[in-house]
Amino acid sequence: MNICFLKGKIISDIEFKFIINNKKYYSISIFKIKLDNKSIITVKGYNETADWCYRNLIKNDNIAIYGNLNSEMEIIVQDIEFI
């Protein structure tokens, strides 16, 4: 995975899901951001990050993300801040 730093505007509602795998529960939040160059990127956060995203972020928030780019061209959030 590649490390990336992005800033953009949230353009979708924050979707929150649970994943059950071998008696372990994982939470995931999924949303899309639009970058300054008009690219649209899917962002995913897991567990505590997913909970924080779902509680604190809303559509049209401007955010900065530190994360990893996965093989499906999605950003996996490591840290996130408001701009």
C-alpha cells in the first residue's frame, strides 16, 4: 500500500456498516471526497476511525486525510482532520 495525504470536500453521506468475521466485529465507514483537481475518491475508515467519522463528519465538510491507497484505488484512513 502507498501512503498518501489528501484534502477535499465530502460529497456523499457517511455510510456505516458492520462486518462479522469469525466471531469478531469490525465497523467500517465509507464516503466519497472531491479533491481540488475534481477527482472523486472513495474513503474507508475502520473500527475507531469509522466510529469517529460517522459521529463527526457530514456532507460538505472540508477535510485532510492521511492514509493508504489500496489496490482498488480507495483510501484507508489512518488519521483525519477538519480544515
